[in-house]
Amino acid sequence: MILMVKQTHQQIKRLYRSKSDKVLGGVCAGIANYFEIDPVLVRLIWAIFTLLSMGLGIIAYIIAWIIVPEEP
């Protein structure tokens, strides 16, 4: 018995910094676009994380700003 598998072309999701919906560097908007959620929610979670971690979120944001490429 031969099992035929239909191959489909799936679009690969990539994480990019947003050019259009950015406040500072576009990192939060890019994460929101990747997970298909509201950017305000990601920004709020990031701000809470920054406050609770005594500023570690700022360092993480700067690193993400450097590492994550801007959308084409």
C-alpha cells in the first residue's frame, strides 16, 4: 500500500522588527506580528517585565533591537 502525501507550500514565519507600527525600535510590534496579537498587549507585558525585573527588560529590548532584523 502506497501512501500519497500532498505537499503544500507553507509560508515560513520570520520574526522582524516592524517598520510601520513602531514606538521605539519596532521590537514589540514585530513580536506581536509574529504571534498575531495586539502590539499594545506585548508592550504592556514588556513594561511589566521591565519593572518586575529591575530594568532587565531594557537590556533585553536593546539586545533584541540589535539582533532582530528590520522587516524588508
